[in-house]
Amino acid sequence: MRNTFEAPLALASRVLLATLFLPAGLGKIAGFSGTVAYVASAGLPLPELGAVIAIVVEVLGGLMLIAGYQTRLAALVMAVFTVVAGVCFHRFWAVAPEQVMVQQIMFLKNISIAGGLLALTAFGAGTFSVDARNARY
């Protein structure tokens, strides 16, 4: 059974994870000044650079996941980015009591997504990918 479903499920995994990152990155491009302000509101240094890094990771990483190109590297970078974003932007331990639940959910969502990305890092893109095609040659 594993062999029957492995390739389509790996593809589905990559595409579903990318559906979170790619639109978010494109939205950051469209609202760049708002993105910079949001990064600055978290107290991070160099908010313009932070916004550009987020855009590159989300857009380029999302496209790499969809294509299955350099999937292990892309997924690892995206996992680290996602954990850092959770720690910097969803600090449930440091917000007003009425915000704790939402921020904790958002933080745990980021941690869970990082787990999925680490699975892609460990197991690769699967058969339906540029990585698999390149491995044949």
C-alpha cells in the first residue's frame, strides 16, 4: 500500500504546505509597507530586510515545494523560518490574557507546519518532482 500512495501523497503534501506560504509571500509583496511595519512592530531590527527575507522564503520556497526542486533544502529553510516567525510574532507567553489563546494557537500552528516541513526534509519530494527527475540522469 505504501508504494501505491507514496508519490501522490508526497506531491499533495508539498502543494498543501505551499498553499500557506506562496499566497502569504505574494501578499507581502503587494503590501510591502504594511509588512515592514508589522516586522517593525515585533521589535525586530532591519524590518525592510526582514520583510524581503520573508518574501523570498515564502515565494521562492513555496514554488520550490510545488515543483519538488531542491525540496529538502527548501523545506529545511522554511521550517527554520516558520519556527523563528512563531517565536517572534506569536509570543503567547507575553501578551494580554485575552490574546493568549489565539496567539498560542498560531504559535502551535507554526510549530506543526515546521514538523511537516521537516518530514519533507527527511523523506524528500517523492516521485512526482523535479528532484526525482534529476536523480535519474
